[in-house]
Amino acid sequence: MGKKKKRYIEDIKVRKSNKKITGSRWGTALIFIFLCVTGVFMIFPIYYAVVQSFKPIEELFVFPPKLYVLHPTGKNYSDMIKVATSLWVPLSRYIFNSVFVSIVVTVTNVFVCCCAAFVLSKCKFPGNAFFNKLIVTALLFTSSATWIIQFLVMATMGIIDTYWALILPSIATPMGLFLMRQSMSTIHDSMIEAAKVDGAGLFRICWQVVVPNQKPAIMTLIIFAFQDAWNKQSGTIIYSEELKTLPTIMQQIAATGIARQGVTFATSVILMLPPLIVFLIAQSNVMETMANSGIKD
Amino acid sequence: MAVKTAVKDAPLNKQSKSKYTWHMMKINKACYAMLAPFMILFTIFTVIPVIITLPLAFTNFNMAQFPEFTGLSNFYTLFLNDDTFMLAVQNTLVFAVFTGPFSYVLSFILAWLINEMHPVLKTFFTFVFYAPSMTTSAYVIWQLLLSGDSKGYINAILISLGILNSPQQWLTDTKYILIVCIIVQLWISMGAGFLSLRAGFQNIDKSMYEAGAIEGIKNRWQELFLITIPSMGPQLLFAAVLQISASFTVGVVSQNLVGLPSTDYAAHTVMNHATDYGWIRYEMGYASAICLILFVVMLLVNKLINWILRRYVD
């Protein structure tokens, strides 16, 4: 008894308390202050937009501008809805389009990327090396680099001005596949070997053994895919009013002369919210997964 | 390594190499089936648009008539007669330095510092730093913050602090346009790469640090250079590649912020130039030539970065 056991108990305490093992307390305090200062710069425009969106008109144009609201009002938001409902197509249709497209893109993107990433990282077959190289190179050619020419392809396929034009190009993202592949390649082969001995097929190994261990990566993929789909400007590929998505129409509202500064801020807040919420949800899941994996080891 | 251990039933030596490959392909057809959905969509929407720029760059194509072959004339015009293109190249390079290496190092440092925090603060700070890149409508906010009259927030603050006497035209004065665009670009640059680095820090096995502490690692610096960086190779490369792509295709932000074209082309980038010709003037051949040059430069820089970071990636 005595020393050895005491140390063991202390060790357990340290592990449980989530404390950093290395690094001084003062260092942590300094880092905290630095992060706070830079963080203020990052969050300020977003904070300002939220504050401005709740300001009544007489407060919006006070000089110098205030960083807080004295008499918060929802008038900017109700004005925005007024502008939106006076449109030819009801606002609910744009919301439906955005939500529908974003969810379909996110789900298919994660599914397709997981399947391909598993094969590329864990299976040996002719062409594997080529595909892996191709994906790494393709990372460079994000949609912002190829979209000018992408239009030509979509026009040839005849999918311009349909839901397909919004969904199909966003599914196979090299970034998603690459991220998933990098994450999956850290898994031990012994786990897969064990599943194989148990007689599981490739698809089952992927979805029952590998993917459940990839929660952080999957969450990250969901964030990217959703964000991409939600923010996608459909103006150039969609002409029909009833197929347009929220960002396009919101920006049209903000750009019209009818809508003034307050409404513009309200619009941008509405646009910012869904990706931020999705990120917050996914982020907490990543943390949870982390805590679990810490105990297991 | 291989999930399908096909070695034992492979007809070694006796048959030619191509037959062996074919045999392996047949055995592993499940692999191709799982790869197919991604690869088909990827080929249609990424590979074809990239490859098609090569032939189109040598044509005159207005999207209405069949492309007409014009040889190298697009490139002659670009390099010898198009002053705006040269200006765009110059601007893109300035952008690339700031949104490339600078923002790469910055996102790594921030990800590392955030990782040193308590779990609750980690969540909070990750959110704070990542939030800007999620907001495409962000440019509207900046437009109003930087608005040229004294109602613009930045102007109002600087005037009331006595730093400025009269409001500055941040978005149209050629003195400021480029620097303003760079700041906004930096603001939204803590994106996917930053998040990937954060995830990388998090994925590192905690027992590695415990082992390190026992082995005599004394401070954060040693921990960073001896344990963290060597085990983050994949994430470092990923972030680097994304950064290259982002910094060379920069243009959308400036286009939204200061208009296309910006005053005196002060923030005109190569991507803006391609958009100008491709979308506004419908000269797809010329736009393809611009894209082709951009792609080639991106590939070359990518090769360089790969070569630098290779030792961290197995």
C-alpha cells in the first residue's frame, strides 16, 4: 500500500480532470488574453450586424454609432418578411428549396465520400495509387476555380434551371473525400482484419466498423457540405423564380431600394444563422467524441 | 493492408502482367463499386471542366457558335496587349502572399493556441474564429462598416477619435481598396484548413502526451515540436493545399466588396479577369486561356509545397 497506490489514484484524477499535462498556468492565461483580443476582431462584424438588425431607425443613424441597442425592435425583421411576402413566389418556397437542397447535398456528400474514402485508404486494388494522387491534385480545383467552365458542362447536360444543377455539382467534393481519407488512414488495420475474419463484406466493414469511429471527421464533412450548399449562389444557374434558393433571394431583397440598412442587416443575420447553428451542433458532438476516446485509451 | 487477400489465389508468374492486373480488378470489383458514385460525379463536374480549358484556350468561343481555332492568339493578347491582365497578375500575387503563407501560419498558430485551452473554451474559440468563413453575406456587413460617408462605422469611429478629419472612401479610393480586400480576405480565411488543423490537434492520441510527460517533455514548445507537428502531417498538407487554391482563386470577395471592375482595377485579380471575359463578355475562349494559366501556376506551386511537406506525410 502507500506510495504506489496513491500515485496511481492521483494519476487517475489527472486523467479524469481533463487538465493539461504540460504547460504553465501563466502561459495559459497569456494565450487566453491573446485569443480574446484576436477573437474580438473576428466576431465584431457579426456582432455588429446582429446589433444593427435590432435597432430602430432613429438609432441606426446616430453619430457616432453605438455598439448596443437601447430599444431593441423586431421591425427590421418584420419589414424583411413584408418585402419577402410581396414577392411573386412565397418566401416559404425559397426556404423549402434551400433546406431541401442543403440536406440532400449534405447526406449524399457524406455517404459518397465515406464509401470512396474507405476504399482509397484501406483497400489495395489496381488504380488505388492513381485515384489517391488524383484526389490530392483535385483539391486545388475547388468550385471557385472551375465554376466558369462548369457552366458549359451543365448547359450541355441540360440540367441548367433544375434542382439537379444545385445538387449534383456539390456532391463529389475532393475536399470531403480527402479529409475523410486522411482521417480513416489512421485506423488500425487489425480492426478491419478482425471484421473480415468475422465474415463482413466491404460495405459492412465500412459502415459498421470504420465509419462509427470517424465521428469528428464526419461532423466536419457535414459542416462543409451544408455550408457550401446553403451559401451557394444559384443566380447564374437557376432562372425560374420558384427554384431559387434563399441566399439568392435574400441578396435580391437586400439590394432593392425598398430595403434599407436595417433590413439588410436583418437579412444577413438570417442568412448567417443556419450554418452557425449546424456548426454549433456538430462541434459539440466532436467534443463529446473526444471525451469518450480519452477514457478508452 | 489489403482487405481482400487475393495473393494466394493469384496466378503468379505464369500469366502476363496485364492479365494479373485484370484478375486483381475482378477480385476487387467491390472496391470499384464503392468508388464509382464519387468518381462519376467528380469526373463530370471537376475533371471535365478542368481538362476542357486546354482545347478551349486555343479557340475563339462565344458560347453560341462552334469554337473556332485561333492558335496562340489568346495568349499573345493576354501577355502582350492586355495591360489589365498584367495588373491582375500583380494583384493576385499580392493577395497570394497574404492569404497564402501568412494566413496558413496564422491558422496553425491559432489552432494550436486554442488547443491549449480548457475544453469549453476550445469550443467557444473554435466557433469564434471559424464563424466568419461561414458567412457569405459577410461582405454586406463590411460594405456597411466601411461605407464611405461618416455613417460608416469605421469612418465614424476614426473621426470621433480624432484620427481622421473627413470620411475616407475605403471601397473606392485606390489607395485603400487592395488593403481593405486583403483584410476582409484574411478575416474569412480561417476556414476549412483551420478547422482541419483543429481536428488534427484533437485527434492526436492523448496517451502520446502522457508518455511525453513521463519521457521528460517540459513545456509547450517541446510538446509542439516533438509530438504535435510530427503527428499532424496529413492535416498540415491538407491546409496548405486549400490555402494555395484559396489564395490563387481569390476574387469573389473583392468582386462583392468593391465591384467588378474595381476602381482603376485596383483589386482586379486573375479570377476577376476570367469572370469578366467569361460571364460578362461571353468570350469563353479567352476566359479558358486565363483559367488554364491559373491552373498551371496552381499546380506548380502545389508541387513545390508537396515537396516541402513530404517528410511529414508517409
